[in-house]
Amino acid sequence: MKSSIRTAALLCSAVTATAVLTACGNSTADSATSSSEKISVTNCDREVTLPKTAERIVSLYPSMTELLIQLGAADRIVGQSNTDLSPPSPELADQFAAVPVLSTGVPAKEALLDARPDLIVSDGEYWFDGDRLQSMDELRDLGIPIFVNSGYCHKAVTEGRIDDVWSDIDGLGALTGTSDEAATLLADGKKSLAETEASVAGKEPVPTVMVQVSEGQSYALARGLYSSVLEAA
């Protein structure tokens, strides 16, 4: 699964021209409640609600850290993890290096809580199994909301599409108060995708298989995001 996430991150970043992934799926920003100024977005069939824009963010995957940097929220990332899984994009390397590292792999449960996050941004739900990290229900009960790359919500990995990325960027823009920056990323991503589609229009598709090797096992990747990337290119 770790390599699957990394593959998806690299592929989506190439298509969106943001060099990052928020990737693919069902996140939508809702209007803030006027009386309390709460911010609420729908993500992976859950409501992610903050009393105000996020001030202490923990990112659990490098591509999510890069996205937050691109959105202009770098100074609010109080911790990142799994930094050994993917190197940062060269143009973001300096800002990436300035973000505190909780762990080069999966952070300890205690380290996650010690960072006192008011928002956790994750590449998928699989970290929250109660073993590696607290379950999503446990963190919810502690008042810590989680925003997940919706290409890896539940079983959405077989259903995600490239253009689902737009709703995730919009949702994170709302939660971090960076909607203007999110709009710029959306415009750039849509332009890049349109240019890619135009460049291959009418050309004969090249028979392609996408494979990965993870922990000594080989996998062929199909359906969902992977097929969508290959079809677009």
C-alpha cells in the first residue's frame, strides 16, 4: 500500500503540474457557519470541521506536505512523517526541509499527540488502524480531525479519477484559509491536464502495464487512478 500511495502521488503531481498530490476524490467545501465561523468540508463521507482555519497541521506523507507548502501553509505544519518514502520536489526542497520531522517512518502514537495538531492531513486511511496510529474514531474523540487523500478513501482506489483531485485541493484550501492559492493550483492543474489530452488526441494508445514492487512483492496496478493517468497520457 505504501508504494501504491507513492505511485499515485507522483502520477497525480505530474498531471496537475503542482508536483504534489492531494489526489483523487470526494472532498467538497461547505459554507462556514456564520455564528461560529466554523469551517466544514466533506471528505471520505465524513465531515471535517474546524472552529477556525488550521494552525497546527501534521502531514503524514511527503506529497501532502508539498501540497500544504504550495497552498501557502508551510509555516503551520508542526510535523511531518514518512519522509523516507518520497523525496521532495526540487523546487520545494528548502521549504520541505524546514518542516519539523516527527519520524522518517510512521510516527509513534505519542509523538503524533505531542505535536498537538488541530488537523492531520494523510495520504490514506490505512495508517489509522489502531496499531501503527490511533484509529480515526480515537482521534475524533480527542478532537483531532483528519483530512484524507480521497483517492484512498475506503475502496475508492479502484474508482478514483484524475479530475477528482480538484475537490481535495478545494477542501484543503478551505481548511487552511488558502482558497486563493487553491484556486491557482486548480487552474494550473486543469490547464496542464487539458494540454496533455490535446497533445495525445487522435494518437494510437500504447499498450501499457503499471507495476510496482513493495516489500518483495510485485503488483500490477489497474482501475481507478492508475488507469485514469494512463488513459490521459
